[in-house]
Amino acid sequence: MPFLFRPAPMAIAVAALLVAGCGTNGSVAKNQPADQKIDNSAVVAHYADVAHATFEDALITARTLNAATDRLIANPTEANLQTAKEAWYAARVPYQQSEVFRFGNTLVDDWEGQVNAWPLDEGLIDYVESDGYQYELGNAGATANIIASNSINVGGEQLDVSTLTAELLADLNEIGGSEANVASGYHAIEFLLWGQDLNGFSAGSGERPVSDYQQGTDCTNGNCNRRADYLDAVTDLLIDDLEWMTAQWAEGSSDNYRAQLTSADASEGVQKMLFGMGSLSLGELAGERMKVALEANSFEDEHDCFSDNTHNSHYYNGQGIQNVYTGTYRRVDNSVVTGPSLADLVEQTNPQLNAELNKQLNESMQALGLIKAKAESSQAPMAFDMMIAPGNGEGAKIVNNAIMALVVQTGSIEQAARELGIEALSPDDAGHSF
Amino acid sequence: MKTLLLTGALAFASAPLFAGAAVATVAGADGSSEHAGYALQTTPMTGGDGTVNQSDTNAFSLPQGNLSMTKRLDFSVGNSFFRNPWVEAPASTKARDGLGPLFNTNACQGCHLKDGRGHPPAVDTPSVSLFLRLAVPHDAVKDADILRTNGFKPHPVYGAQLQTSALPGAKPEADLVLSWTKRIEVLADGTEVELREPVYTIENPNYGPLGDNLLISPRVAPPMIGMGLLEAIPAETVAALADSDDTNGDGISGRVNQVWDIASQQTVPGRFGWKAAEPDVHQQSMGAFAGDMGLTSSLKTATDCTPSQNCDAWANGGDPEVTDKIADFVTFYSKSLAVPARRDMGSATVQQGARLFNETGCAACHTPTYVTGVNPQRPDLSSQTIWPYSDLLLHDMGPALADGRDEFLADGNEWRTAPLWGVGLAQQVNPLAGFLHDGRARTLEEAILWHGGEAQPASDRYRQMMVKERNALIEFLTSL
């Protein structure tokens, strides 16, 4: 079945989402008459607005990325490769802010695997350096190399991969039952642009030569035509997926996720919001993505490992959490979406807690900002994979500060939940927990 | 059967009887309740304050609900090391290398599926979450040293467990092949229940013959919930339940295993594992790293590789392979998985089942409730009223379940009473989960019918019940 991560409802008017475009709703506070007390349903409706704007920005930037990869394929020059990489970086900015919607909303979490799955056994996709390549034991897909093959065999299943299409790549995800078999999404694209990062804890990211996309005798590492086909298909699939998700959050449809969310009991929506914030803040970002990498001193635990963009992934994850609380989202065109927020709700009953949580969200953004600044510094930059290296006391301190800031803010997120009458922030069904 | 509902203090001096007796329910002023001489659970909070409301596939995967925020972070770090696979050394993933060369699985979750029970393998599939422990007969005098510290005499070549996986280039010890024989139980009302009995065959032994005197003991991975709470039950409380000589004449003679504590280098009461052969969660966890995954720790410095298996030819993943830091995270995680709340307690059938559980004598070994001790390091586990339904003692379970293999004081017929909390969610968490030490029972009814030895009278009472009563008892268990 193609597009296997897509749950119902399938019938979405995709055209509807495109008219909104960017820049049309800057600084618009809607859903709420000015002189009334803000209630849960207004906050949940605005949450859907923020989600829609965020996914739409992800879509807009993915389209730019797709145009850039198309140019790279048509004309494989250093400049075009660089432009494609820049476009990938830009596409990550809104997408990472959207991850806060993944936690608490099963629909997003179920869909996410095809879009942002990680870590991946990249040898499924293309050639790898055998010395520096680690993969899941017993994963036959880990060395399948789709680009070099017309047909692959994973777990006894023989598959024709001679024609690389978006549908095929969607089908190949988790082939053979291994979650490390990621054939699509941002990280697959990242690998196709950067290649393996063989620098370990040292400075530097993947160094895929642009000649990997040159046709004829200039082609390096073989199968350049298929590599180009793969890149073309995988970026098409990303757009397709983001179109679908953006439509799920669009206003004016009666059978999309937004309609379902906003017609349910609004306190459930508020719980999803707070659960998403808390889950991403503590278990996922502070725990899985930072503390595990730090305690394990393991660059294999790095999030955006090919491009060394992990600092931005973390930073914009944090930004997403703040966006949901404040109901404020700065779009990629610099317009600002604002509206009734969790902050407004907490302010109505406990202004002190609201001030405290706002302060803590700012502090964690500063701490994450320091990781970003250090990684992007022109003077002796220190990427996330260098910060977590054994014996790097300075790096560990910077990362630990961010972890602790996230832990502290999660405590207040829970307090806010209690303040708003939500007894337990336990998940309904998203499969994620603190 | 007639049930009297009484209020006020009424002491029961004699053992509960099933048929013909008037059985009383006592509701105490403090909200506690007793029926047929055993406590009756009136709160859904099976695991005390840390109990969680989760009854789906993630029911066993949540942290203690009363953990502090920083501790929840430690939990999520432990979760990552529990879940993610370990790899062959040397590897860039220094923290997680050193797997094998002989092992049963490459991640804790490989057996403790979704933190729940494992299962016997399906036909023609390799066994992962069930393996065989191995031993050879011992001489009490000549083998005294190994018995004191190991509890049994491992096979001289294959060691203490059959490892059916190996790194590329190494040979797994053997293949474990499981087949089933069927047997039909006929209940008093004529109802037939089909039971399946496992038959284990070890094929393709790669390190020489296993010999004629090999002793095997199948073990399926147990669920991970409430381990820290069980550890927090005071030793005196458990010791007080023991009645090795059956002085009270109820036919039940639970006893405490006495096992080797590696950290303190002395013999102490055992509490964890199917034969209560481990003193605490940390030693149990390090034992699993060593035996199931071939990973050394500072507590368990050797894996289950014997000298003739030449495991030193493979690179190790550091000394030890599981650093103390990571070991502590994993142990913390293992002690912090919350117990899910009970469901359907308002149902009259469930309430009837709860009374039958006590009247039938199930509660004689499946001790309903405890209050945990105080651990200043773990306020979330301290002074909690919990409902694990186990006395944590060894009991003779009869020949049908016997493995014929000693482990410290536990003889070949004895098993530790399995805690029943969460048992009703076992197959929500892992649809293939089976019950009993080898997962042979596909349903709770099958599990009851396998109970022999000291539990024979209780399982016979079940056989005598009318269908409505049997269903009520099963519904009660399902509500746990």
C-alpha cells in the first residue's frame, strides 16, 4: 500500500490549503472577541491555526528545497549543491517547530515516520564507507543499496526497485520490519545531499561530492542517474506528505483532523497541547536527544548527523514548545501568527505561574541558543557532536544547561496543567510518555 | 454459596474453606477490607501513589506517576538504553558496543517486549524472549563453592544458559526448537480445556555434545512493572510469610530462597527471577546484560562464555562494557516502571471474582497487599500500599511445571509466586504473551489449571466451580 503512514480521513481538499499562502495573516488574533474571558475552545482553535501555519511553512520551504534539488539534478554544480543544502537547512526551521504537534496528536505521530524517521541505516539508500558504517544487527535492509540495485531482497522479500517513485519509497519504509530502514523524509534527503559524516567527534559534516550527481563519465560512486531519480522522488514525496498534513490542520473542512480536534471536548485539546509541550521538552528533547547523547558520548545519537545541523534541530524544537504556550508563531516570511493561548488561560487563574513559565521558556531558549551560537560561531565552532565528545567539559556544560532548563520548564508545564484542571498529563494514545 | 457481609472487627483464625462454609467480608473503618481471611482490594491504585491510568499497549511503559521531574529525565535516559540495540565492538557507538559474541538478543526490549512479558516462539521462528537455563548435576560437597555463589553447576562448555545468537563470524551455541503436545483437562461440569505442554529440543550444538546429564530450565521474560516497589517491601515482611515446614497446616509451605549477593559477597534472601535467585533489581539486570546480551558490567565481570568457547577472540566493548553510569540508568529505569491502575472494579462479576480469589485460597500464596518500607533515595517508592498479589516465596508447584533443576535453595519443583498485578493487561502489551515461567499458558484459565503441588487444592477448587464462578474469577484477574 503506498503512503502507508496515512490514516483516515483520506479525502482532503488539498486545493483549499494553498490559497492561504504566506503573509496573509500576519499578527491576526482571531477566534476570540476582545472583551471576553478566553476559554479552552478558543485556545484549541488557535493551536490548530499555529499548527497549520507551521506545517504550511514546512511545505513552502520544502517546495523551495525541491526546486533546488531539481536544479542540482539538471545541473550538478557545486553552487547548486550548496543551494540545495541551504534550502534543506531552511526547511528544517519550520519543520522542527512542528514536532511539538507530533506529541499528543496521534495523527501526526503516525504520519511522522515517513517524514522525519531517524536514526537510519543509510546503506539501505546508497553506498556507504564500510569502515565507518554501523547498522542494526541482522537488518538485511542496512546494506541493500537501493540506488545501486534494480531489485532488493530484505527479509526474504524480493522487491522490484527499478523505477524509483514517491510511492515506492513510501512503501520501502521499515521494510523487513526494521525501523532503521528509512527510505524517505528529511534525513534521507540529508544523506543524499551530504553523505556520511565520517569525522566522528571532529569538526566537519558529510562530504558527498557533487560529482555523485554528474552523468556519464564524470559520475562518481556509480549510478548517478538513479541517485538523481531517488533525490527527485524523495523530495516529491516530502511535499506530498506535507501537503497532506497541512490540509489536516486547515480551516473550513469538515472531515480533517482540525475539525475532529476542535469539535471534541476542548479540555482534551488543552491536554494534548500541554502533553505535547511536556513530552517534547522532557522525554524527547532533554532526554532522548540530549542527555542520552551526552551520557553515551555518542555521535551516533546525534539527530541531524550527516549535516551537523543538530543544534538547529534542538533549537527549533524548543521554539515549537514556546510557540504552543504563547500562541505566537513567527512565520518564514516574518509575519507573526498570534491568538488566544495557554498563556492567556494560565494568566486568568494564576498570573504568577504564567510569568514563571514564560520566564523559564525564555531561559531554555537562551540555553538552546547558546548551543546554536557555539555551533555556528565563526571562531572555533563547536558542533553538537563535538560538545558530547568524552572529556569535553565545556561542551557538556553547555548541553547540560539546556537540559536542566528544559527539565525546569516541564515542571511548570505540569503545574500549568493542574492549574487548568488537568489532573494527569498522561497520554491518551500517542504512545509517547514523559 | 452463601456470603455474609459483616462490618466490624472479625478475626479469622482458620484457613479459608471453599465449600459449605460461611465466608465473611470485613470492612474496616480505615477503608481496608478483608474477605475470607485475606485482604480485598478496594482502591484501583494497585501500585500506590505512583499508579498510572494506562491500559493500552503502553500500559507497562510509563514511569512511576509520582516521580520528580529530574528523575523522569533519568527514566527516559534509562529507557533509551533499555530500548536501543547494542552493537559489536569496536564501534563508534562506544556507549553501546560489546554485544556478544554469544547472546540471546541485542536489546533489553528484545525480550521484555514493550516492557511486558516475552512469549514462546511461534513454529519455525527463533526463540528470543524465551531461553533455556542450563546446568549439570552437582555434588553438594565437591561443588560447594560454585553452589554457594552460583546456585547451580553450569554446563562446563555451554555455561548457564543457551545462547542462540552470535556475532557474524561466531557460531551460536545451538538452535532451540520448541514443539507442543496437547492435553485435555476436563472440568467438573464437563467443560474441556486444551492445554499445551512444551517439548524443547536443542539442535545443531556448535560447541560439542551437550551430554546426557544436561538439565534445562526454560525462562520467558517477565514484565518489568513495579520492580522497585517489590524491592521496597521489607525483608522481614516477606520472611514473616514464610512457613517452610507448614506449621499452620494449610498445605502451603512457602520459603525464602537464600542467594549470593555479589556486591556484599554474602548470602542474602532472594526475591527476583522465576526462582527468586536474585537479591535485587540491579544484580538481576546486570545478570541479564551478561547472560542474555554478552555484556560485562562492574558487578558481573564475566559473560556466559566459557573458556572453550574462545570468546576472547572477539574485541570487547571496554572494561566493563556496560559502564557504571549506564548500568545505573538501566537499573533506575527497571525500578521505576509504574503499575497500571485496576479497571472495572465496580463490576459485580469482578467483585464476585475477587471474593472467590480469596475463598479459593489463591490469596494464600498470591498475597494481595503490602506496605513498602522507607528509602530516602526513592520517596516515590516509600511507604506505599501496593497490591502485587505475590508472597515472593518459593512453592512446590508440582511435577507438571517442574524443571528438575535447583537454583540455590529452590528445588526442581519450586517456583516463586508470580506477581499478578497488571496480568490482565499482559496481552494488551504483547498479544503473544503467555503465562507461567515458560509462557505455556495462553490464557489465565490455562495458567490456573497448570498449578499443581501446593497449589493443587486451589486449582482443583477452580475445576469444581460453575462456569459463572470461573468466569468471575477470570474477570477479576483481568481487572488487575
